[in-house]
Amino acid sequence: MIRRSPTIISIADEKQIAFLMMSKDGHIAHQAALPLDDAQPDGRLIDAVPKWVRQATHQLIVVPDYWFGNHLYEFHARKRSIITAFIERKLSLEQPSLTDAANFYDYAMVRDPDRRQMLYCTYLQEPLAYALYRRLASLAISPHRISTPALIWQATLGRHIDGFAERGIGFVHLTQGDCFLYFYHMGQFLFSRHIQLPETGDDPTEIHNLLNYEINQSFYLYSQKSKQSVDTLYMLAQDPATAGQLSELLGRDIVQMPCPSQRVELPDEGETFAVCRDFSALDLKNHDHPCISYKPLHKEITWRPVQWAGMAVGVCLVVLLAVEAGFLRQRQMDFQHRQFAMLQSASAKNPDQIFQELNQTINRISNELGRPSASDVMMRALLAMPTTVALQKITLDTSDAARLTIEASVNATHPAAFKAILDDFLTQVNHRFNLKDRPLQEKDIRIGLERKVHNDRKPIYQIHFSFELS
């Protein structure tokens, strides 16, 4: 059975990259964090990356939100070739320094509140992201997908919030020492903000006031970007009372999101892990959209099942042909064995017996060849008959000596005419069948007389005779 290679997930920021191999229960089976300086072309990443990372499939890399850019265009076409050509032309004009941007983007077709068709495009805009991807590709651990915490939350919120694509959504993710704000428009990520929280001891008032100010500023930025307001604000915090206290300061309701039952157990240090700490193992393992994939690699992965199917069909054909070749070879060997056995049995016989059998066979063949042909006999008999002779029955017996029997009727007005017809008939038969040694004579003929109905004066002569064919 073909064993599938294990998969890993990495989390990166501008300082470090962490590789994680998670077990089925959501715990981290292996982890390794490396400084991002080693990812530069002259770095030591190839020596520092553990062996279990290089032998696994790099399924997903999570990078900071600001490494992604997004644009929203009013766009009426839906044909993929037209959309991709438009996006790549826009990226080359708006991001001339990103020469490989045409290979790192994704898009979605959405409807605005006025039901206009809009094109939402995300692309990789951070130069450091391109350098990191090239370094990982040189180590043969290219990630299949690139995503951000905001896009992972987008997939999670879209599954749990009714009407997510029709409303303006704000999401507050409060962790120990950090707060992350995410805002979504028409079901797509619009922008995010990271707020470092002060250490206030047991009094959260200063934190609540800071969040109140930052969230209101974000509401204003959201209105500028989307020309609409935030409809609903959601929050994820370890203390459920935080949502109620912050709701009083904002003067609007905040919906508390339930904490995930199985969180990924990440190290405590650094913003890199803090932003992903409330994701479940399934959130990371199963996340495949929205994200960005390197276009040539995505095409290769897409065609991989077709290639495996072609290889499987080829293997099946090889097996079938091998079985057929084996079967034919076995039949040939069996035939050769039978022929060899027949030759051995023939060689074991007495030579006199063999010659006797050959003579008998030759005699049978000669007899078969010497037998007269029925069609030839019939033709010669018909040619020998005068016009006044009507054939009634002809029999060819070839059981022992070939013997021909003829029954016919002769139409004659008087006995003299009958005798003349009969003599002519016998002469023709003797000639056609080469009966010079034993010619047929009148005495060999059995003659009968039959009267016609209503005409007693005109008799019908019946003749019957047989002879051996030479």
C-alpha cells in the first residue's frame, strides 16, 4: 500500500517561521521555529530545517494580513480567461516592482447591496513573502497554499454566521496582551488591525477604553473603504464578561463567539503564534479557501489525480497484457508437449506397423480420389439421353464398386421407333462412360410397357438398367 507523506503547517512573520506537525487530536507532534534571517539567499535555512520538515508535504503557510493586498472592482464578465487577464494587467500597472505577482493572486465574484457584480481580488504584496517562498521552493518544501489569519477567520465566520456575505461584519479577537480587529464587506476581508494591550494588572478599564477608541476609529475607516457601516460586531475573548462591558462603552450590541473546543497548543511567545492561538486543528488542516496558491504549483497539484489515474490505467493494461502473454505461452507449451508426445508414441511403434498404417492411409486416399464425381456422372448420363427419353430416376452407389442405375421412359409411336431410340441411347451410354470392354446391350435392359390414360393405342416404354463405372 502506498504510504502518504505527513503534512506540515507553517506560521511566519517578518522575524521568524515556525513549522508545525499536528497530530489527529489537535496537539503539536513536532515543531521548529527558525529566524527568518536564515531564509535569505545566503542564510543557513537548508542546514537548520529539520529532516521531518523536508520529508513532509508543506500544506499551508499562514502569513501576516498586511502581506496580502486586496482590490474591489465593478466587473461584468464572468469568463475566467478575461478575469485573469484583467487582474494580471492591473497588478503589473499598480505593482510594477512585484514582477511575479501574476502567479500569486486569487479572486472571487460577489454582489454589492445594489446587486452589481463585483470582482474581489487578493494578491501577495510583501517583497519579503516572495523571498521566503523562493527560499522554501529551493528546499523542495514549497507550501501548497498561502493564507492569513483574516482569511482563516473569514472561512470560519462564514460557516457560523447567517447572511455573512450580505452584511458588514466586524470581529474582535482578544488574546492575552494583544487584540486583533478584522472587518469584512460582502463576505470578503477588507482590512485588519493589531492592537498591543497595556499591562494593567487586575483592572481592565484602561484596556476597554483603548479598545473602545480603536474600534470606533476602525468603524470610521470601514465607512471610508466600503461606503457603508458595520452591521454586526462579533467578539472572541476568554472572559465572556468582556463583550458586555465593551458593548456598554460602544453603545451597540456585541455578539460573543463561543471559544473553540480544541485549540492548537502553540507556544506563548510572539505575535506570530498569538494571532493563531484560537484556531482549531481542523481550521488549519482543512483550510483551502480563501487562499493564494502559486499558479504553476496549483496546476501541477490539480493535474496530479489525472496523472495517477493514467498511471493506474497503464499498470492495469500491463498486468492484463502480461496475463494474456502468459496464457498464450502456456497454450503454446501445451501444444508442443502434445506434439512431442505424439512423436514419441509414433517412434515407439514397430517400423513394419508404421509402413502398414501408411499404406492403408494412402489406399484410403486413393480410393477417395478414384471415386467418380456425382455431378460428372449426372452430366454424362444426361448428355447420353436422346430427346425422346425422359429420365425418371438415377442412382449412384459407391459403397463398394461404383454402380450407376438408370430408370427412364421412352416416347415412341411403334416398336420399330422404340428400338431405334434404345439403340441410340445405349450407343451414347457406352461412349460417354467408356464401356468398350463391357458394352451395354439390349439384353441388359429391362423393358416395361405402360398405356397412357384415355389413349390405349400409344404406349409408354419403361426401361431400367445398371452398370459398373470404370
